Amino acid sequence: MLLATGGLTACGHVGTPKDTLVQAFAFDDITSMDPATSFEISGGEILGNTYERLVGFDLDEPSRIVGVLAESWQISADGLEISFQLKPGLRFASGNPLGAEDVVFSWQRAVRMDKTPAFILTQLGLSKSNVGERVLQTGPLALTLRIGKPFAPSFVLNCLTATVASVLDKRLLLAKEKDGDLGAGWLKLNHAGSGPWKLRDWRANEILVIERNDVFHGPKPALTRVIYRHVKEAATQRLLLEKGDVDIARNLAPQDLGPLAAQPGILLTQQAKGVVYYLGLNQSNPLLAKPEVREAFKWLVDYDAIGATLIKGIGRPHQNFLPQGLLGASSEQPFRLDVAKARALLAKAGLADGFKITMDVRTIQPVMGIAEAVQQTAARAGIAIEIIPGDGKQVLTKYRQRRHDIFIGDWGTDYWDPHSNADTFTRNPDNSDGAKNKPLSWRNSWDIPELTRQTDAAVLEHDGERRVQMYAALQAEFRKTSPFVMLFQQTQVAALRKGVQGFRLGPTSDTTYMAPVSKL
């Protein structure tokens, strides 16, 4: 076993430098280093380390909001206005001072650019036409946000923890502006933040390097730099870790975890993520629209067997649309494999002899394995599922057009608030083909005016305990009547050499922080 993390290992390999953390990490999803544009998992981690927001959430208690750049904030009596006071003496990595002017510029810029993540801000009532009046500087270190409805303060603040609300260096970006692009062309490959790290190098599908920001206002990182090596194959990541060529492996397969856990020089760490996997039953199919059929599918999944095999170490069975860790998340799990109960429900629906149906499946694991497992258990109740495999683009394009029968896939929380998931699973304000908003409920043609009303009420509720009760009620109704079969919640796992100290996976992609990490 190779125990060294620096210098020569027992087999003569040169370990990684003491002041450098090297990670094997698949980051081929990154498209931009601009917080107003980036909406990928890997990019979220880099931006979470190189930029800051006014507020964040406590990793030990994610429902608790803490100040980051903001020293304090106040909410008006009518709930329509939040006033922020920034900490004094803040600076960007460039050395430029950071003030309220930069916050106002950053939020207005994200709304006006209107790229994918902008909806997190625009759902607060901001738009290209009104953002200049609703995000206002009121002093050198003071600003006010005016929202469109008296939303729950926790919801608004949770939205502001998202990467799209990052604070950018206005002076630097405007100096790089070309043809009115607000610096977007330059920022795609560069850095204009105030975080503990700054971007040094990014070569797509090869290497990404962040280095310590020596003018950071908080505790300085112990390490000089963090290197991400793009390694897509789990087996290769494991080999590099065992040899001592990397300090951490981030994208391991279930079959790697047991052997690595048995090695004395390597530790495993894990964190439940805000990602849930599910089956979606399209309600435009008259067979799947029968309430008894919807319920029957929930009794035709062998949750325990899937948990013990296909997702062992990378997930755990979970039967609710809110992942554990979010405010109000339920731990109720009423369903289990019960073929007899499913058969009785199908008979009640007039389908005692079963039926044939298709399932669209992305050809990756563990999704394909779970689809095949469901295919086998459903067959025991007379339901013949034809699996239609495809790549991510093919499957998602068909799903987004509501042309599937059954879809199996995942959903990740966009910001750490229950509305992020309720907004897509229990809200469907317009079920028509021409709808502007197309959440997962819409994709599965689930017309739910009453649940939509309840979801809208929950995000406006100011009383925290009452809000928890409202989400409990939404989840209970969802379990009972929805066309979604919730399967499991993802667990992210990383393997690290024992010399690595202070590494912790965050519950979201942008909260795996490198600043606390050191090496012995």
C-alpha cells in the first residue's frame, strides 16, 4: 500500500507537492467560468470556491442562512424589500475594493444577460425592464432588493445563495467589455471574484487550476493551489489515487468503493446530495393516467434490492420529492415491492391481464440497471416494459416534448430551498402544449391546479414551522396521487489519501470548499 502523499512513495512514485491538492475529477460539463452563465455541476464547484455571495447556508445546518459578504440584512414589514449592509474593507482578487455598487451591477447583469440560471433571480419578480428599479444601491456598502411578492424570507435568501447571485468585480469587467457584452466574452475563461481562490488555468477536458487569493478577507487557504485533472474513467481515477499521483478521486463507481475502503492509506467520505432519481409516468397515456396504475408502479419497485446493489454507496432509497437536508423534507417510505398488491390495483383498473408500455432510458449507470430491475418486477404483474435506450440528448429531448410513456432520470436542486423541487414536482400552472413554464409535472402532463395553489402558498408563508407543515402535506399528497415513482437520493462519495485534512463534500455542487483543506 502506498502511504506517502509527498516525495517518494514505497514503490518509487513521486507524490504530489505538499502545497498542492491534486484531484481526479470529470469536469467535461464545464462551459463557462461566468457565474451568470454557468449552470453545470463541475462549474458550480469552481465558482463556489472563486466567488462569493452576500449570504450562504451553514453546512452543518443547511436551513440556517449566514452572512458571507453581508454583515447584516433587514426585511421590511410587508416582506417586499430586503436591505443589505456589506462588511467593510472587502476586496476582489484584483485588488479592487468590493462595495454595494458591485453587487448591484452583478445582479442586474445576470438578469439582463438572461442566461439559464437567471430564472433563480427573475422568479423573485426581477426582469430586464425593472431590475434597474428593484436592485438599488443606497450607500457605499448598502443596497436594497425589491421583490415582486411577499415571498417567504427564507426562500428569497436561499435564492441569493445560488452561484448566479455571485458578486463580480464591476471595474475589472467593464474594462474587459466588448460591444456591450458586460465583459461576458472575457469572463468565460477568466476570473473576477473575491473568493479564497482565483482561477489560474482552465483547459477544457484536460486540466483546471485554482490558486490562493492572497488578498482574501477571510482565513487564507493553507494550500497554494488546487489542481483538477480531468479523468473520466472511474477505474483510472482509482489507479491514480492508489499510486499517489492524485490526492483525491471524485467520480468513483460503486465497485471501487469496497476495495478502496479496505486499503489503510485511503479514506472514503460521503455526503447526501440534493439529487433525486425517479420514474415519470406520462399522464397523456390513458393507461398510465389511471390512479390505480400510478399506484401499482410504486409497489413494483424492489427498493431494498436496488439500495443493496445498484446504488450501494452512491445513494439510498428515498420516496419523496424533497431530498433529505432541505427544509420540510419527509422521511416517509410507505412503498415496498408487493406484486400481489400491484396486481389487485391493476385488476381494479380493468387491467388484470396487464399491458405493454415503453420506458426511455439514458444508457448510463445506475439508471440502466434500475430500469432493467423495474422491467423485471413489473413483468411479474403482467406489465411488459420495452426499454428504449438513448444518449442524454436523445432521451431528454423526447422527454421535454412529452413524447415518452415512462421516463427514468434524476433531478437536482437548483438552490437550497424546498421551493426549488416543489416548483417542478407539485406546480404546473399551465398544462397546455404552449405553456411558457415546463416543469417536470408539465413534462408528465399532470394537471394539478389545487397542488399548484398549495405550492404557491407555501413559498409565500413567512412562518417557518407552518411552512414545514405545508411541505409535509404536499409530499403526502404527492406520494399518494402523483405519476412519479421516487426511487432514491444520491450520495456523493470521494476517496482521499490519509494525508489530506479538512476535505468535506458539500450538499450542493458549489459548497465543496477547498479553503479548509490541508496536507500532512
